Amino acid sequence: MDQDQDQDQDQDRWAANLDVLKEMLRCVSSGDMAGELAYLAEDVTYEAPYYAGFGVKRGRAEMAAMLSAVEDRFSSILYEVVASYPTADPDLVIAEVRGNHQVLGSERRYQNHYVMFLRFRDGFVAEWREFSNPDVYRTAVE
């Protein structure tokens, strides 16, 4: 294979991985937690470093518990990829995502902007690191 073919394959794999992120967000936005979890590696790790005391979530079971907690706080959830940044590594997806959720039992909305770094392995998300403003979350849900 020549270098151009390798680059084309890498670009195709990166685009497929970005599509996985978009589909995962569509699933969680439509209440299909099982659909989102299906795209995660069994040993996935998830971090949100700006959220003090949040810790690292490891594995699908911990991710399912985290997603259930999200669903318990909001009557509607909407995530949308608003920008993505091609990388030299086809298994690394960097994307900006906007969230717009209705806080359960309240007139408040939780609207945040996220920068997500997802590392893929064999088409599944193996590592997920997410940055957003924790003050926006606290203001909306407290």
C-alpha cells in the first residue's frame, strides 16, 4: 500500500470514529442508554477532570450508572457535535459538543459546552476525557 492509500484509510477510520461519537450522543439524547453503551469498550475509562471528586469511571457498568444519574436529573437531554478536529491519529477524535438539557421539575436548563477527547480501539470508545465548566452544571441543578 502506498502512503496516499494509508492516509485515505486513516481518514476513513477517523471519520467512522467521529460518526460513532455522533451516534452515541444521538442515543443518549433519545433516551437509548443501551445504544450508547454498545459503542463503549468493556474496559472503557471516562474522566471529567474539572469536576472535583468525580473520579474516573471504569467499565460499562460504571458508565451505565453515570448515565442513569444523568437521566434522573433531566426531563430532556440534547447533545450536538458543533465542531470536530481531524487528528494524525485516526483513533483519536477531538470534538466540541453543546448540551441543552431541561432540568427535571424546574424551569432551568443546563446548557454547557464540552470539549471531548475520545480514543478508539477496534471501533469502540476505550478512553473518554471530557472538559466543561462545572459551575454551569452546579447553577442549573442546585
